[in-house]
Amino acid sequence: MLKLDHQTLLLAFVVVTGLAVSLQAIILLLIFVAVRKAAGSIRDEAENLRASIMPVIFDTRDLLANTQGALADSQALLANAQGFVTRVTPRIESATADIVEITHRLREQTAEMQSSALEIMDRVRRQSIRADEMVSRLLDTLDYAGGFVAEAVSKPVRQVSGILRSVKAIVESLRTPVTRR
């Protein structure tokens, strides 16, 4: 059997401790290599992330600066518009009041003109009826006079015509030779 003396134990303890320290050093070395590799990978990912994010950040910063400029321009435009509206509002209200007054006067004048036109139309209608009656009476009178003249002239003309026919018949009978029988 093995002798376990103090020296052997100490040697065994030193060997085990040496092996443990060596094993621990190897494990620490492996951990160091793994951590270093992971740190490099993390560094590469961080660089990729930075390369991807930095243009976006710069673009966002430029966009923000442009937006602030546009916002300042918009605020200035809004202030100008408000000033314009403030200056123009009394004029618009005055013009609106004038238009309302003009419209009211035009309505009154239109009503007056309509009344006058109706009165004129009534007078014209009455005068046209009167003129129609006068023309109708004149034409009736002319018709009667024409009939009277025709009757007065035609009777003597018929009588004269009859006399002329009889004279013609006598003259013709005298002109024809007498035939003997």
C-alpha cells in the first residue's frame, strides 16, 4: 500500500493544486478568448449599427433643421396673413355694408320700375283697345259707305247699261238688211 506521509501528501496537494491552477488558467484563457471574440463581434455589430444609424441621425438632424426653417417661414407667413386679414377685415365689412345698401336700393328701384311698367302696359292696353274700336268703326263706316256708293252707282249704271243695250239692239236691227219673204 501506499504510504501517506506528509511529504507525499504535500506533493499530492501541490500536484492537485498545480493541476487546478493550470486548469483554471486554461479555462480563464478560453474565457478570455471567447470574451475577446465576443467583444470583437460586438464591436463589429456596433460599427455596423453606427454606420446604419449615423446617416439616419444626420438626415434627421438636417430634416429637423429644414423643418425648423420651414416652421419659422410658416410662422412668418401666418403672421403676415393675420396682419393682412386684420388690415382687410374693416374694408371687407365696409364693402359688404355698401353692397347690402346698393342691393336694397336696387330692389326699391326695381319695384318702382315694375310698377311704372305695369302702369304703362295698362295705358298702352287701354289706348290699343280705343284705337281698335276707332279703326273698327272707321272700317264699318267705310264698308257702309262703299255699299251705299256701290248701290247708288250701280243702279244708274244698270239703267244706263240697259239703255245702251237697247240702243245697240235697235242700231243692229236697223243695220241688218230686211229679208223678204
